[in-house]
Amino acid sequence: MAVPLRTSHMLSAPRRLLVRLLWPVVAVGLALALDGCSAAPSGGGGDADGAGDAFLNIDGPDSDGDRLSDALEQQIGSDPRLADTDGDGISDGEEYDNGSDPTQTDTDGDGLDDAAERTLGTDPVSADTDADGLNDPDEVAAGTDPVNPDTDDDRINDRLEILLGTNPFRADGDNDGLSDLYELQHGVDANATDTDGDGLSDGEEVDVTRTDPLEPDTDGDGLTDGQEVDDTGTDPLDSDTDDDGVSDGEEAGSGSN
């Protein structure tokens, strides 16, 4: 004998009150459970192949085995009969997951195809991956790092170094003991070891003799800084080293001490 279904109007007043209080909680739980089932239905959608990857699929057949359903491929314009529609060596499913266009070999139009960008580690949807002002293929051609805006880490970005003519691969491009950044900040030639041509390198003048790397005769005595350091042994910061009232240059010219 069938048991009649009891509806809410058949319940006692306390039970009806309990049902009213608990129903919102039950409804939310039921909605979440249904949402979870629709997000990853058995046999399709979500991680459809069970590989634990990020590739998405929707219900339906996948004729080319690229982990995108035929229906989804029709939506995005890829060929449901070809696993790699654009023939760039990357499956449509992987391109879809990475944000690149499975119908274009060079999604960002920068001159590097998507497969090359994958190898280089550059962004296939950004022509200038590191945002340094140089497009990825230009950096590849120049040898700079397309994923690092400052290849030599000297705090001058690669594009500025190329514009200024400094070396983007070395923090001290002219090897004078001063970084390119310091030289640019102080008006010293970052491409010349001895900016003022006095026979002392810029780094030696700044760090050792404390002379002016922009002035060949820092003390104005008629002798270059290099002559005073290397030849006469006089002080390149004092025009009259021996304080005899005669400048070092005059003494050197007359042969006196």
C-alpha cells in the first residue's frame, strides 16, 4: 500500500515553522551542488580528459583530439578536423588555454610566430613582452633579453641604451670602472674610457685621484691630470704642490722643482 506524500500543509505548525527556517539553507546547498555538477559533468567539460590540465572543453565530440570540442572550435573559428588549425606546431587546445589565436600563426603580429615565442618564453599575445619599448623580434635580433627590460641590470632599460649607444649587455660598457648609469647621470661619456683625454681613466679620476673626469687639467696649472700623476708626481688637485708661489706647470716648464 502506497504511503501518501505529506505536504507542508499536512505538517504540524512547529514543523512548518522549522521547514520555513531551514529551506533557504537547503536551497543554497542544492544550488551549489547542481552548479558543481554542471561545471564538470561526467564524460565531458572541465578537465574532460582527466589529465589534470587546464584545457577546457564543452560537451560533445572532439573529432581532432585537440581537447576542444567540435562545437567550441566552431565558435572560435578553428577547424574541428585539425588539431593544429594554423599549423604553427601548437595544438588548438593549448593555444586556447594560453590565450593565443589557434587560427593565426603569429597572434600578436610581432614577426615571431607563436611556436617561437613559446620556445623563447615571450608572450604570444604581446609584441613587447617586457614592455621596454623594443618589440620581441627586435630584441632577438639585437641579442637583448625580450623578457627582461634591462638585460644587463644597470637600471637603464634596453631601448634607452640602444638609443644612447651604450652597451645593453654590460653595466660598464666602456670598462672604465664607472657604471653606464653613473656616467650618464654625471655627464661622463659612457662610451669612452677617458672622457677628457688626460691619460687617466674616468674611473681612476672619480675613485682614486678625485680629479674631474671632464677637465683634463683639474687644478688649472698647465699640466694635465695624467702628467701630474704619471710624470711629475705633483698634486693634480693643487696648482702649486710645493707652495713656493710658482705653479707646477711653470716649474715643470723651467725644469725646476
